[in-house]
Amino acid sequence: MKFSRTLALLLLILAVYWSYKSLMPSYKGDAENSLELFSTDRALVHVKNLSIEPHAVGFPGHATARGYIIAELKKMGLDPITQEGYTAGDWANLSKATNILARIEGSGNGKALLLLSHYDSNPHSSLGASDAASGVATILEGIRAFLAENKTPKNDIIILISDAEELGLNGADLFVKNHPWAKEVGLVLNFEARGSGGPSYMLIETNQGNGTLIEEFTKANPKYPVANSLAYSIYKMLPNDTDLTVFREDGDIEGFNFAFIDDHYDYHTALDNYERLDKNTLSHQGSYLMPLLHHFSDANLNNLKSTDDFIYFNLPYFRLVSYPFKWIWPMFAVALLSFVILLIVGLKKQKITAKGAFQGFVPLLVTLTVTGLIGYLGWPAIKWWYPWFNDMLHGFTYNGHLYIMAFAMFSLATCLWFYHRFRKIGLPDLLVAPIFLWLIICGLVAVYLKGASFFIVPLFGILVAFMVSINQKEPNPFLLLFLALPAVFIYSPFIKMFPVGLGLKMMVAATIFTTLLFVLVLPLLAQFKNKNRLAYLAFFLFAVFSIAAHIKSNFNEKRPKPSSLLYVYDADKDSAVWATYDHKLIGWNNQFLEDKLEVSKSEEYKTLASKYGSGFTYTAKAPKKDIAVPWIDTIKDTIEGNNRLIEFCVTPKRDVNRLDIYANPVKFTSVKVNNIALSDNFLQKRGKKLITHYISNNDYTELALSFPKDSILELTFYESSNDLLTNKEFTVPHRPDNSIPMPFVLNDAILVTKTLKFE
């Protein structure tokens, strides 16, 4: 029996490993694949060619990337066209977007299938290999393979390689609102990234129920689906936005997102390059596209809407498992009734005692409390110990995976150690508390987070183990392992998914899920009389991973530190400062900030809007340079009824990339920028920001404002160029190899500010 238990433990460890390994394919060189098959190697050629240089809107590489994609579509025999126009989207981020479109004619008259990704990279330093050259490459290679089959699809296939996604989903907004093809789309497949590796997650965008979409997705039968309705429920509650969001919100068009999120520290940085893109991940994107392309190019796309929602989750071998929401409460009732019956039977057989059952709550509550607190306090403690991590705005460090392993091992060690203290309690008594807790969890999610109701499935495994423990003195360890497999396959990936996807601040999710998974596997682990030895092993592994994380906590050429520097010229005061967002300076920017002053929240110099609300940390006086101030020409200033109408034009006098205009709290009745009206919703909810114009070809900005005539309007103009390191007026050296530009903020920029007041 001892050998069987040991073997079962080893198989359990193997199952945990397989729960991650089975999520996506393993890359193998496939350049010699037949032309009818998707080739990751051929797709990688596109990624490499599209990520040679930054290609954000307004940057020189932008037109180069567009030209490459058009040429590749023409090679396939398609007739690509472009759609160009200004749009401000829902974020008041104005840009001139140039979408790339192509169409494969089908034999039927139904709705079209649209394949979507974007070709612009994030300003200003990202090479955009993963985000989203990987998506463009997946579509280019997938369409090439599809056309090589020489089959005519039933549905038209529209290829949309959108522009200006990074600025505000502008290209998608332009297509949905202005292109005639938009009304013919029945379904969208969108390929995205917010990291450079890991499995690609399927996320649905729908205004109604997901039932029909899940049924059709299951029929397409992709080999490596990574999806669950918990992520779907959370995604619907959060303000997540991709190009597909525009299709859903403005066009009422259904769709699937396929996005990978691991190695998040590469996202929107200079590290988003060809070499760091995980080839397994690109293979995973291809494994989604091809079966879905074949299925949906022939499926009926005229009515994919449904009033029903489905629970779904992925399992090895079974792929995607799903069932309707209406099963939630019957399944919960069966689990609850089973628990009550088994409890009564156990009490009658004297396998369960009231005292023993209540004692079983002690290790459960103690371990949850300890691991929960450690997880909650872990990230603040790490940032306190390593303050330079505050400059990694992603919230996920280069050694983040080691931290996840360390905290998971600590949680496991804590569980083993505390449960060893209660080893004299019989297994049936010990299982009462975990089952009771999981019933509470399942009941709560059935009410408040229905998408997580698949949590009930592993509960049935421990209920059967509970029954076996009541009726057998020494249950077969292999049977107990088998009953624990659903819990392992479902919950193990969550330990990594939450801190990877939401940052290390969500380490508490990793520690709590480790504890909750432990108690589901408790029927097997309780058979080990010397759990303290396993606890010591887990504590040892915790120490190993912690030391490894510490060793890799520094920055070097492979793990470069994000850094920032700006030159800010105040045209009103005719003075300038150096500014940075860094909490820990490096020699490169410290030479300009030696006499730095810490910036308080109440001080004047603040940065522009950024993803994480980052503001300047330090400023220092800078020499005045000959920086041209934009020409602001008032074209119209008049009163009409109760409103004052002001029109003016801002013309750059130097090469610039961006113009931000902020306004005091005035209630605008209307705002137009380059003849594009800002939405009433934005104007009602806006803070200080009025508009951001991402400028191409040094274009002008025309603004037409209407507001109550008695109001006093104050506008602040922030004109910026990303040429601090190349402008001849400055002698700022290039960064050392162990540093990269900080993402998500205006960086390496010359910023000119000017204020106008209309009384």
C-alpha cells in the first residue's frame, strides 16, 4: 500500500504538470508542411518582417508595415483595398486610421465571416511582434493555407487588418461606422496579445447569451481550447476593450477573441520582438484559426444570437465541456443532497463524529487565513524589498513566475504542516469542512458569478471520495487520485492565470486556489501519515524558488529596467524642467536629475493621461532650448443663443507626434475635432482631458467648441514629440543595454505646454 500511495503521489504531480502542458501545442519546425496546412514557420516569417521597427501611427515604420501586408495579400491573388479616415472612438483619441481590407467571395448569400487583427504597434518603442504582428501573421498564413485548398466557401470571408487599435480602437470604429461591408458581417474572429507567450485564451464578445456561439465553437472542435465561463463572466464585468468590442457595442456583431497574456512584462515595450515571441503560442493561435475558419466559412452565420448562456471549461482529452445555465441549481441540489445523505450515513456508521467534524474546520480555516494573508501582503512586501519593481508598470516582474511558484509552495507547505497536526482525525471527519466550504462557494457563485458554476464538477469528485472513505477503511489511492483529477485539471492553471493576467497584486488568488485545491485532493494526501515530511519538502522548494527569484531580481541586458526622461517646456513661464516617472533612477537619467525635486500630487507638473495613472516622480531645472511653440489661431469666437462658439486651429511648428488638450470643468454642449464629433457620453464623463490627437504627417488640429456663454474656459495644450534622444538641440545619450523605455507613459519626449483662457 505504501508503494501505491507513493506512485499515486507521483502521478498526482504528473497530472499537475499535464494540466499546464496540455493547454497548447508544442512547436515543431514545420516549414515543409504541405501548402494546405498552417505552418508556424511560415507565419514567423511575417512576424519577423512586421516587427523590424516600431510602427505606431505617425511613425515611419507604419507605412512600411502596411505596404508589406498589402503585398502579401496580393501574392495570394486577393485584391486588397484600404479605408482611410479620421475617428476619435469612445476615448476621444483622434487619429487618421488606414485599414487594410480584402474579401474572399463565397457561394452563398448569408452573412460573412470576418478575420480581424491590427497592424499598428504601441507608441513609441514597441516593435509589436506579439501585439499584434502575431495576429496579422496568423491570419495571413491561415488564409494562404485556406486558399491553397482551392475550395469555395459558402460564406464570404472578409479580412480586416485594422489600424490605430492601440490609440483607441480607431480602425475598428472607422470600419463599423463607415464601411458598407460592416452590415454584412455575421461573426468576427479577433487575434490579440498582451504578452509574448503562454496559452491563448478564448473570450466571447456577445450582447446576449453565449449558448449558440459555444455550440458552434464546440462543433468546430479546435484541438487546444483554453476557455472557461468564469473568465467570460469576469470579462463582461470589466472595462476590457479590443477591436471586437467595437463590433459588439456599435454593430451588435458577435465574435471570439483569442489572446495570450503570459510574459506580460514584454507588453508594449521594446522587448516585444520576434525573438521573444513564444513559438508554441503562435502555433496555438494557428490551431484555433484553421478549424474555426473551415467551420464558420460554411456555417449559418445569419443568427448566432441566443438568450441562453452556457457554462463551459476545458479539460484534457475532453477539450471544451459545456452545459446550460439551467443545470446550475439542479447540480447544486444533487451535491447538497448527496452531502447531507452521506453525513447522515457517516454518523450512523460512527465514521463521522460531531467533535471530529468540527475539529476538521480548524486546519481549513487556519490555512486559508495564513495563505490568504501571505498572498495579499506578498506583492506590497516584494515592492518594499525591491523598490525598483515600482518602475515595472505592468505589475508583473521578470521573475514573476518564480514568485508564483514560491507562494504556491508556501501555501502547499502550510496546508501539509497544519493538516499533519490533525492527522489523528479520521478522513471522513476531515472531509466534512472542505465539502461544506465548497458547497458555500458553489452556492455563492451560482447566485453572483454564474460563469464559475463549473466549480461544482470537482466537488462531485470529493463527494465520491467522501462516500468511499465512509465505507472503506483504506481507500484505493489510485481511485482517490482519479477522483481528484477534475480538480487538478480545472484549478491548477488558475494558480498561474490570475497573477499572470492581473499582475502580482493578485498573488492572493494563487495562494487561495492552492489551498482550495489542496483540500479537494485531501482524500489522497491524508493517506500519508508523515505529511510533515512533505511539508518540509514544500518549504524547501519555497526557499529554492525564493532564492532563485532574488537572484533574478536585478536588471541586466536580458531583463532591462524601464526608464523615462522628458524635457518639459512651459511656454507661459518661459521655463523648462527635466522630468521622469522613475521611482529609482539609473545613471542615464540621473545625470539630468541630480538636483531633482520630488513631485507631490498638488504640484503643477503632471504627466498626461496614462494606462496606470502614472505621474511624474521627480523634476529638475533644465536649460531653455529653442523649441518652437505651436501656432494657435482663433478662427471664430461668437455667441449663439445661450452658447459660446469657439473655433481654432493648432498648427505644429516642429515635427510632433501628439497633441493633448485639457480643459477645466466646463459642460460642453458639443465638441468637434477635425470635423469629428466627440460623443455625448464622453463629454459627460470626461475628467480634465478633452482630446488627444495622434498626429500623422505633422497634420493640424481643428477644434470647434460649444459651451454655456457664461462659463470661463481654460485650455491647456500639451504638444509632444518622441525625439528627445535624436533632436540636435539636445545631447541626451541612448540608454544603456540594461534599460528600455518605460511603457504606458509619454516617454523620450519633448513636451511643450501652453494655456489659453477665454473669459
